[in-house]
Amino acid sequence: MPVQPIKFYQTGSFVVGNRLLAPDRRSVQARADRTNSLNCGHRACQGCGEALGARYALDAAMRATGNQMVAVNSTGCLEVFSTPYPETSWRIPWLHSLFGNAPAVATGVAAGLKAKGRDDVRVVGQGGDGGTVDIGFACLSGMFERNDDVLFICYDNEAYMNTGVQRSGATPPAARTTTTPAVGPEPGNVFGQGKNVPAIAMAHEIPYVATATVADLRDLEYKVTRAMEFHGARYLHILVPCPLGWGSASCDTVRIARLAKESGLFPVFEAERGEITDVSKIRHRVPVEDYLRLQSRYAHLFGEYGSPGTVARLQEIADRNIRRYGLLEEA
Amino acid sequence: MLRQVEGSRAVADAVALCRPGVVCAYPISPQTHIVEALAEHVKSGRLAPCEFVTVESEFAAMSVAIGASAVGARAYTATASQGLLYMAEAVYNASGLGLPIVMTVANRAIGAPINIWNDHSDSMSQRDSGWIQLYAETNQEAADLHVQAFRIAEELSLPVMVCMDGFVLTHAWEQVDTPTQEEVDAFLPPYEPRQVLDPADPVSIGAMVGPEAFTEVRYLAHARQMQALELIPDVAARFAEAFGRNSGGLVHPYRTDDADTVVMALGSVLGTIKDTVDEMRRDGVRIGVLGITSFRPFPLDAVRAAVGDAHHVVVLEKALAVGIGGIVTANVRMAVVPEHVSTVIAGLGGRAITKASLRRMLDEAVAGRLEPLTFLDLNRQLIGNELARMAAGRRSGPMAENMLRDLGAVASRIG
């Protein structure tokens, strides 16, 4: 009998340790029958958070839907590294159309399936932050507003990585990108700009909105599974560190994602019909500096010519998130 | 059933008879009445199963159609003018993916200056998008072309644009024979996709293709349009057999057999041209008309055959390639002796094309005096005034406003 070798990628963190659990409590990623929706052999960079996030999310979605699922992908890293002709890493029905239209194409897929009487097949749309918060935003908002039966997942690596690390509407303040270089009196991206798309999604009062990171596999899988329990428009915003664009070590992707959450810079929560229903509390609060120092996109904030004032402003953002979302356990 | 009906309603009814699974709608004049009528068909339950999606833009309209078509649903939308340009990226994408979407373009000018009236600037801008383009002469043909379009599109896995003149056709009430559901069902088989997103057999659609195969992918798109040169007349013939009238095909020749002058045009203006040509024939002028129904693929052989030995070819165009002149002309010149071909730009932004103006212009053509590029009924006084203002000083101001001020209160004079 042929033996299928199974790779276990998640060890050494707070959130895994699946093989010691009863089978029904293991994560989807720990299961021998996981789909491997995004199969090995693709061309993502070493330590790519987006590849990790997409595999986690889609395998969970496949499990939740009994493998009855179609995915629509916007243009971007995920699309490019997964399907250089004539190869494809996708083991699911997968459609790529354009950069800015993935939510609308997903709407069309859902409408077409409904017209064909295939109510059993579910639809996931996905894209990076450029395809979601910037160029695809009108289509995203339209899909939300009509409450189309689509789960849209944004893999947020906080800039246009596929084109070479340019600023997007999701790029955080002070971060260096190639269009917000670390030069001048206020190096990096400016303060006071950017879009909070999870909050905007909630303002549409759609059935389900959640955020997650690739550091917490179980939380991510739970949110995908939960999202699939609803019909109508749903939105999942996953923070996916990018070693290339963030200037971080490939081995630090999960650690950085965890620090984003533990510092309060990236609040992890879920919401139903515009109301927050749960937040993931910070387990070990860390100063934002712990998160920033691992990434060369913030290198200009430290060292001899550093900017402690800018670090303090970023800490203020984290503190505000902590207050606003109640990210700390009550004393 | 023969009815006195608005063009848009006739088209919507024909589309509904084709049983689209998904209709996406975004309002833009002059296509609105089409999707309004389809909304009624779906909302009332007469057209079912069908998802009517009110999207947030034309870009989304085509994108929704792409998604629907990729799961095997028959998809339809309609647009015009700025809407077509706004969806342009998805228009190219739909043909690149080989998805047999059918779209009505209610032909309208493109701004600036903003102008809601008819010409062909919109669809002509998409002539290289990989879509088949069919131009309707009458409302009957517009309705019939939609039934044929789904069949052509699905047989070739290529999208088809049915172009009908905005307002002139879309808002005109005339007699249209609408077939029965049984007749259309017999003519148009259910959509059997060549590629489909199906969990039982997962495929990736829309993968990246590099230099190693991109030329071949484009060549195949061209080869399928060349197949359409055979298929379009074939479908028209089958349509005639099934419904008892001639609609569609590649070209409509009219009195061209012994013609020494042939006038070519697309769309509804052909009626006025034929009336003018009938008058000239009565006066003993050997002149004929060639209506071009299929602009993409462009029927070189059919055009060549229709022109025959004629010495003068006049191409009347409702669009202008700024900086060179005629768009249709450039295609016609691939088929016939180039020095015999003149371009007449007419009807831009809804300017009426009258028999009187046509007669004056065609008399010049027959006499061999027509310039290679002519603008019908050009108001040279208006242009002279503006050129003088521009010569007089740097800050001459917005030219559209200047010209409207010159014209005074009468916005459109038909003369």
C-alpha cells in the first residue's frame, strides 16, 4: 500500500501541537486528508506569509464545504507564484480574471452556480491588500452591499509586493516601501492615511467579518469554518508577513505575525452584522518595538539616526487598538 | 408575434427567450431600457432560473458575467459609451479567457465633451478586444442578432457584442416579430461550456502565460474569429430557415451588382443611405450599398466581392480615428484597391445624417470629386471662430463652451 508522506509545518508555537490531540480536535492542517488546495511546487518566496495563509484558509474552507468550493483570485503574488503556465498549484477549481475585479467575478460565480441549481457549491474570493483595499475596493463594497454569497479573503502584507513593494492603502505609517522611501524629514509612509477595511466591511453590516494572522492556525481555521456557516457576504482579513517586502528573516514570518497581534498593532476579532462578537486577547503584551525591530522596513526608526518619537507614535496606535477593541484581559 | 415595440424592449424580450442564467446591469443611457425590461422579466418570474445582479459599475458588470460564464451559466449584459470604456479591461479579459458572453452595446459617443447621442466611437474603440462585433441595421435585426449571437458565441467559445445605434434604434418604436420560446429553444441548444469550474473536476482558468505560448494563445483567438467568418453566415442561414427572415450574416449588399460606386456603412444609417441610393438609381446613377454586419471578424472576401469592379468606394463612418481618419476605411482598404476609397465621417455625437446631405456628398463621389477624408455637414464657421480665438491669445478657454456660446440657444439644427 503506498504511503502518503505528510509534512507537518507547525511546531514550536503556542497554537499547535496537534498530533497529541484527539483526531476530531486536530487542526485541518494536521489531518492526513487535508486538501492541499495550494499544493507544493509553487514559486512563492521562502517564508511567504501569503502562501501559508492561503493554504490554511482554503484547506479549512474545503473541509467546511465538503470540497464543494470554487475560488476566485485577483492578480498579485498569490496568482503569479501559483500558476506559471503550464503549471498550477491549485487542486481546487480556480479562476483568475483581473487585479481589480475578484469580488465581482466571485459574485458572478455565485450567481452562475445559483442559476445552475448548484446551491451546494460555495465561493471564495481572494486577493492581496492591493487587490482588496485599493483597486478592487469598489467591487468589494458592491459585493458586500448586495450581500452576495461570497467569502472574500484579503491576505494583507501591507504593500504591493508583486510589483516590488510599493505603498498601498494598507501600508502602515512609517513603513518603508519603494514609493515611500526612508528619506527626508519624515521617512517612510506618512501618518494619518490608510484604510481599515475590516471596519469598513463591518459598516456594510454583512453577516460576518473577522481578522486573523498566520501565527494562529487554529483561530484562522475556526474563522474560515465559522464564515462558511453563514450565507451572504463575508470578509476575512488575514495578516501575512512578507519577508521580501518587510525585510524580515524567512524563518520569522509566524513570529512577526504573532508580535503584530501581541503588540496590539493588528487587532484580531470577529464581528457579526456590524457588531464585534469576540476579540482574541493579547497573551503576552509586547512593545511595538519588538515587532518593528525584526523588519528592515522600519530600520530607519532605530540606531544612531533613529526616531524614538515615531516609535512612540506607533505605540500610540497599538495602545489605541488595545483600548478600542479591549485586547487585554480585564485586570 | 408581430408587435409595435420599442427597440430596447424587443431586444430584452429576445434575450429573455435565450434563457440567460445571469444578467448583470448597470445603468447608462441609452441601454437602460434593455436591462429595465430584463429586470421585469426576472422579477416577475417569467425568466427563470435567472440571477439579475445590479452591479456597482460596468467593470463589475463584465466581471460578474465572466464569473458566471466560467461556471457554465449563460451570461448577458448591456452597456454603452463611457460604460464600455470603463469595463474595457474586463472586455479584453472575457475574450482572452474564451467566455461566450453576449453583450449589447447601445452605441453612443464618447466624451469629452460629454454627449449621450449616437455614434460608433464606443464599440469601435473595442474592435481589437477579441470580441465578435455584429452591427444591427433595424430593430428586427437587433433582436434577431441576439438569438444568433448566443449560438455563435457558444459554438466558438468567444464573446459577441451586438451593436445597435443608441436612441435611433434603442428608443425607436417599430414593428418587430418576436419568436416564441419553443422556436428559440429549437434554434439555441443549452450552453455546453468548453471549460467550466466544477469541484468534481478542478481546473485552473486564467493562469499566467509567458512568451513561450502567448503568441499561440493569441493566434488561436484569431483562428476562432476566422472560423466565425464561416459560422456567422451559416447561423444566419439556419436562422432564416427556422424563422423565415434574413438577419445577420457578414454583409448586406444592396443594388451592388452593376454599381460603379459603392457606399459602405454599419448600423441604422443604412436605411437613409438606401433611400438616397434608390433616388440616385432612379436618376440613372450606378450606385449600390454594402451594409457591414460583421465588423469583427472583418469579412474581407465578402467586401471584395460586393465591390466588384466599382471605381468609387465611399465608407461612411460614425467614428473618427483622430489623427488619421476612418476606422472602417482602414479595414476596407485591406479588401479593395486603396486609391478608390474615400472616408466620410458623419453622425458624430448624434448629428442627423440627412438624405439631402448624403445626396450632395454622393454626387461628388460619383463625379470623382470627393476628398479622401470628408466631414459631412461640418460647420466651418464654428471652427474658424474657435481657431481665431486660439490664435488671438493663450487663455482662449474651454473650446466646447466657446462653441456653444457661438451657436446660441439652438443646440441642434437639422439641415
